[in-house]
Amino acid sequence: MSEWSPDSWQRKVALQQPVYPDPAKVAAAVGQLAAFPPLVTSWEVESLKRQLAACARGEAFLLQGGDCAETFDSCNADEITSKLKILLQMSLVLVHGTRRKVVRVGRIAGQYAKPRSADEEHQGDVALPSYRGDLVNRTPFTREDRTPDPELLLRGYERAALTINFIRALIDGGFADLHHPEYWDLDFVGHSPMHKEYERIVESIRDSMEFMENVLDAPASSTTRAEFYTSHEGLALLYEQAQTQQVPRREGFYNLSTHFPWIGMRTADPEGAHVEYFRGIRNPIGIKLGPGFTPDHLTRLLDILHPDDEPGRMTLICRFGAAHVDELLPMAIDTVRATGKTVNWTVDPMHGNTETTTGGLKTRRFDTILEEVDKTFKIHHAVGSELGGIHFELTGDNVTECTGGARGLSDADLEDAYRSTVDPRLNYEQSMEMAMLVAHQLRNGA
């Protein structure tokens, strides 16, 4: 292959990129961004890679979740805390139910760009650039707002830095202390059927910790904090390039805007710019794998992106949909086995199950999401493979965007609190119910 550099992707065809009107402003913004300090460290990246290798071996389980697309307005204490709370609660349920280490990765602190199915949006006779996330342009349907603005790359970095700083302060300050899981409670969920079961889990863990500490006559210090990692789709390549650098005493380049970037389905062309960029970074990476994949396509991607079979390097995030997983997942597993390489298999049961109501709202049905999860577990179990993780779009907020679940939300309920600007997310109750069902699957071997 040709020599790699953080900007060598510019020699390839780059899909899903904004068209900026002023190249000089772009160069100035990218230059400023490259001079800023990194958001994460290489040793954190390497630690996550080791843990993802354990997920691939069936010794740990990846819980990856968060917003479909973060907005700059969501960079506030309440929303960040709610996202952290729900992921901590879900991980506690999984640890209790499976006795496995859970690797927590948020879709957070950088998930500001989204791929779009069309470059333009039409309203009447007016055509304007599509909204591509707050990293690129703004939501109001005006020429000024929809024109891509490179200054937003800097605003995205700032919001990501504020978010990561606050998460680290919470965790280091004892927010994730298992002695005090009541810190994680969300005020609006006291009525939830899931809450009573969660309280029983918390009480069981408290009893176990008290027993252990009494026997050891010492506090269990490792239970006072939790490791937490960030991830986002590496879509806006100028943003990713600017934060890619070499570090002392380590070989190669690291993307230090996030611990775990992934390639979306729309940009996973082996000859394209995104694959070119990703092949050169040392981070663990993910590839979204959807219904359009072929064995040749997947084999080629693994040849380029996972040439050395480095443990923990490659996670495949399968988003086939409940209707197609029975056919496509076995084919994907067979394809990877034929390469002789090891990957961490995860399931994204959200994106392949999106539908639109008669009222025009995008939604996902809890039962269909659960069906894909259930089928995925069974397929891996049947062929002697390991499902190493799960990938959700979710929120700690009391939204009504997906139907079904503990409260039995219907299409008519969606308008009560539908807040997503892009894709529908599981709410708190649905997320907790899903965590409990996944824990049951893991504990009982599907």
C-alpha cells in the first residue's frame, strides 16, 4: 500500500463530507484544531484495546451507547450526568447478571456529525444543504445556517473537551462508587417496573461488597471509580485528521479526539477516503456492517484495516435488522473465520430496525430490537462464536421515541416527548429493560 499520513485520505474519494465555501477559513480552523491539546491519551486508547480483546475472547462485554447525534446545546451538566447514569446503571445490571467485566463506551464527546442520504434538503421550491450535525452546519432551514462553517469544528472540539472533563471529574470524584449507586438515580423513574428490580440488584451488590470488605478487613478500593471511554463515528475527516498525532515512546499515529472511532456503513468503501484514514491510526476501531455487505467486501476491509490481527483492534458492529440477521450474520461469521482473524463481534439492533409511522415520525419498536438481539445471541451460540458487545442509541432522558417496552408506548404516544433531531433512542426504562434481558441471555448462554 502507499505511504500513510494523517492527510493521505485526501488523495481518495471522500463521501459524506461538507462542501465549505472558503478554503482559507477551513485551513485556518484545521490549523487551530491541530494545535489544541488532545482530548484523550494514547495509554487510555491502548487500555481500551486490551479490554476489547478480552471482549472478543468472551471474558468481558462491551456496552456502547449514547445519542444518535449529540448537539452543542446538550453540553450541559444535567444531560451529561443523565447519560453517564444510564450507562453506569446498565453496566451494573450486566455485571451482576453475567459476572463479567463490562467495558463502558459512550457515544459521547464527539458524536456531532451525521451521514445523510441526500446532499440537499428541499422545502417547496427551496433547496439547501442537508443538516449534517452541529460539527458542520445548523438546523434552521436558512441559507446562512445550512452553509457548512469550519468554525464549528472548533466549537465541536470545545464541547467535546468540556464533556470529557466533566465526566472525568464525576468519576474521579466518586460518582461511580459502587458504595453509593443512589447517586445514579434519575428522579423521574421511581414509578418504573424496572426500578424495583434494579433496587434488588443494588441491594445484592451492597451485601456482597459488605461481606467481602468484612472478610478482608479492608475497603474494596477498586469499586470506587469506573473506567469510561468515548467513541464517535469518524465521519468528518478534517476533524479526525487535525487531532491525529504521534506520541513519545509509541510507534504510529493515534486519533486523540476519541478512544474508539468507527466507520459507518455509508463510508466503508475499501478504496475510499475513510478506510484510507482509518488504516493508519493505532486506535481500536469499529466497522458498521449492514445488509449491503458482501464476503469479498468484508474480506478486503479486514485485509486493509486489520492486517496484523492485533488483539482488540477490530470490532464489527452488525446492524442487519431482525428480518435479515438469520441470513447475514452466519455469512459474516464464516467470512471472518475464512480470513483466520479475530474480531470483537457486537450487535447494533437499532439502525436496521428503523421505520416511519403514518404520522411521519421515525421510530423503532422495542420488540423488534429485542428480536434482533435474541437472534444474534442464538446464532453466535449455535456456531461456537462469542457476542462481545452491544451498541445502543439511548438516552437517560424521559423521551418517547421508540415504541413498546415496560410502559407499552404506542405510535400515538411518540409526540409526548419526541426530542431527537435525527434517530429515535431508547429511553431510560427501555434501556434498563434491555440491559436486564441481555444479562439474562449472557448468563444462560443464549
